[in-house]
Amino acid sequence: MLTVVDAAGTTPDRFLIDEIVREGARRMLAAALEAEVNGYLADLADQRDERGRRLVVRNGFHAERTIATSAGPVQVKAPRVNDRRIDAETGERKRFSSAILPPWARKTPKISEVLPLLYLHGLSTGDFVPALEQFLGSAAGLSSATVSRLTAQWSDDHKAFQKRDLSKTDFVYVWADGVHLKVRLDEAKACVLVMVGVRADGSKELIALDEGYRESGESWANLLRDCARRGMRAPVLAIGDGALGFWKALREVFPETREQRCWVHKTANVLDALPKSAQPAAKNAITDIYTAEDKDQARTAVKAFAKQYGAKFPKSVAKLVDDEDVLLAFYDYPAEHWIHLRTTNPIESTFSTVRLRTKVTRGAGSRSAALAMTFKLIESAQERWRAVNAPHLVTLVRAGARFKRGVLVERENASAA
């Protein structure tokens, strides 16, 4: 087919490169669907009836449909299969179902990830279709009714997530933080309480996400009590900033869990009590503490910091010295885990994208919808989270193994007795 292209490399409706990308995506999808069907037919080539005729054969194509993708709308005609085999259990005919393109699919999963961002950015569900039409070149498969059904489903998904059984999952490490997104929450002082944990296999998983008020102790206590009721076991170590609300609640619900303060938050608090001229050198001195080779050297670095700044800036030094034990707790665990345990970065990095793409909106939206949207963003991000370093050591931490200078302390030999 010939296409008229102007000097700027565009067609009358859109850029030529977009057309090329979409055509390439269409051809690749068509080839993948053909390969999938051919593989299915080859595997069942020996299935024949009493006359020796094959029970599973090609049967043309399904009607063409448009799939909304991140490359734009793509027209697809999926191969059709005539499967005459009978399921022995149900008595019904078996059906071929594509794993690449299910019968109900009208959009790719990546499109579903865009919709929560649009909502948090201040768009109502009625604005989604024109916004996506500009972004994708078409709003096929994304009517207002479809979007409304999706948002309702996401709210149900979040509610189910908050009620799921936690007794079968052991979270050894837990990060906790209160995130202020300033979007579509009923009260200005409301925030999102987030807990992310490390499972026994070293993988990370979202534990809880709910609305709180000013990160208060009662808000955190309600969240932790609910997790305990659903079977959550006390983690070995919890990491968070200095907000007293979480730590008070943790001591009430999981008193055996050790505490680790976040060094990013603590550094900011200490530097805020210093004049700007002293902050660069002080920041380097603080970095020397949490990057020391072991806890003994870290304590030496704390003393050096106190000696250097204590006379002129006692309030700044007190913020560090008073929390020394809970700031250095991570040194009692495997050295491979230190980089993960000394900050709440797993939560901060996940929400940084959300913060960058959101703004304060006029008027509050639905609280449940905002939480559901945030949950779906975290759920999508969770698929890309990597496990902690040396994941095999997590089970040893849960078992109570001792680590000295970050190295496992082996059982003493009988000869040493």
C-alpha cells in the first residue's frame, strides 16, 4: 500500500515512524499467534477419530479486532482452531485458548499501568478516553464504561489484598514508611501507610497499603494489629524513619522485632540542625558511619562526629548519638544485606515515580479509588523488584544465626571447649 508522506516524514494523520512501529508490532504479533497455533496443532497431530481424521485442525481466522498497545492501536486477526476432542470430565468440547492473546483481551497489560497514573495525575475517568486517544492514536477498547469497570475491579482487588491470609508467608525483614502523595485523599494530613517485606526466599513483597493520619501511632497500630490478626509473624528487623508513631505501634504488636532507623531520614534530620556551610563535611562524616567495615568502626566514627561537632552544634549531635544503637542495628546481620537494611529505599524508590507524576488536584477524589490506584501502581512495580543480595542467608537470619562483622559465626568446635 502506498502512503503519502510530507517533508517532515508524517502522514496526514500521524508521524510515519508511528505507522512503522505499529505495522512492525502487528506483523510480530501475527507471527507469534501463528507459531503458537502451529505448535498446538503439531502436539495434537496424533489425535484422530475412528475414521483416522485429525480431531484438531486450523479453521481460518477470527474476526479482526483492535488491541490497544503502548505502540498504538494494532489490528489483529487471530488464527482459529477447530478442536473436536471431548473433555472426559465435563463432557464438553475442548477449546484452544491463546496465551498470547486471550479472547477477551482488548489492551495490553502496560495500558492498565497507565490508567492509575492518569487518575493520580488528576484526570477523572471521563477524561481517560480522550487523553489516551491523543497518547495512543486511538481509544479502541478503552471506553468510559470499560475504564469504570476497571477502577471498580481495582478497588475490589485492593480490598481483597488487605484481607488476604498472611500466615503462610514469613517476612523476615520489613520496611515501613508513611508516604504523603498529596493526591485525592479526603484530608490534607492524610498519608499512605506502606509496609514492604522480605520473604524467607529473599524476594520482596508488598505487605500492606492503607490510609493513615499523620503517621500516628494509632494508625500504625491498627495496620499492624490487622496484619497480626491475619497471621503475620513478627519480623526479625523493621526499618523505618524516626516517626514515633510506627515504633510505638511496633513495640505494642511485635515487641520482639528489632528496630533499625533509616539513615537517609536521619542524615536529613542531623543536617537540618547544622548551618549550610557545615553540611557538606558533616554529610561525609555521617556517610563514614553507615559505610564502616563493621559496627566497632561505626561507633568510632560516631564518636569522631560528636567530637568534631558537639561543642558548636549539640542538638545536631544529639539527634545522632541518642539513636546510635538503632542506627547501627543492621551491622548484626549479613554484610550482603547491609545495603538493603540501612534505609527505607525500597519504598522511597517505588513511590518516587508516583510523586513525580502527580500533582495536587482541586477537590478530593474518592479515597478508596485513590488507594486502589496507588495499590495497582505498586503491584505493577513489584514485578520488577529484585531479591536482596545473598537471599539464601535470609533463612539463617530467621533461624537466629549470629553474624559478626557481617559474617556468619559458625558453631564452635568441640576442641575449643
